[in-house]
Amino acid sequence: MELNTLNYFPGKEIEAVGVVKGNVVTSKNMFKDIGAGLKGMVGGELVSYTKMLNEAREIATNRMVSEAENLGADAVIMVRYESDAIIDGSAEIIAYGTAVKFK
């Protein structure tokens, strides 16, 4: 499956199949939250949260790709990611785009 952030696929004619998305809501455990809170007081990257969000993006992307494959798509264009806090310590990551077939 090919992914692209453009609204076309360079050098190929495409036919839209439909909108596809994948999402995940994730959180860290209490002990990681305490460590991140302490790190936040002194500054610097919160590595455990960076890792958590990277993993969540990968899960959301895989779910979006799975939806596209179920529609018989060859690629997803206009791929976008969004995130939002659901409750303290958790976040939703959503990946979405337009599934297309190559002509």
C-alpha cells in the first residue's frame, strides 16, 4: 500500500474509492506519568510520551491501511494525522485519507 500526503499520485491516474481512517486511544501507566511529570519540571524531551505517540501513530496508520485494503485500494492520498486529549494522561491519534485505485 502506497501512502502520500498529496491530493494526487505523481505520474498515475487515480480513481477515488472512499475516505479511510484508523484511530487509537492510548495512555501511559501511572509510574511513567510520574517520571514524565518530574522531567517536565526540569525541561527536556518526554521520551516515554514520544515513544507512546510514535507507536500510536503506527497503529492508527495500520488500521487506516487495513480499511483501504478492504476497499481494494492501491494507495491512500491526502494522508493526515490528528491528535486530541481524551482525559488526563491519554490521547487519541487518528490517521485518515482518501483511498484510491490506480487506473
